[in-house]
Amino acid sequence: MSIFKLGFALIATFLGGIAAFVGAAVTYLALKSGEISVSMTQGASAVGHVARRASEPQQFWNDLTWFGLVPLVVGSIVAWFSWRSLKG
């Protein structure tokens, strides 16, 4: 295995693991508390919203999918495939 492929696989494994961990933490905490908070900056001001499972179920599940489940699944797949390439 060349040094470039080795470095790429190590970085992909590391970043995939981080993404999977963050996705799992966001999913667990959002399901436990029943709300998910999303904030971002637009220009010079901060914009954010809190979606609650009881009052805004569609927005809650949409945010949970994009910020919790997608990083969990994609990060796990990336980490698994890159770990497999390191082992093989």
C-alpha cells in the first residue's frame, strides 16, 4: 500500500468515526430531550430555530434526519470501508 493510500485511508477512518460519533450523540440527545436546536450565521447576524417533537414534529424529524442520522450512517460507512482497505 502506498503512503498516499495509507494516509487517505487513515484520515477517512478518523473523520468517518468522528462523523458517526457526532451523529450518534445528536440523535441520542435529540430523542432524549424531544427537541433539536439548529443555528447558523447569515451575514453578520446569527439565525436559529428550535424544533420540538411535540409542537413541530415534521421539522423535528427533518432536522434529526439531516443532522443526526445522515452523519451517523455516512460516517459509519466511510469508517468501515476505509478500515477495510487498511486491513486488506
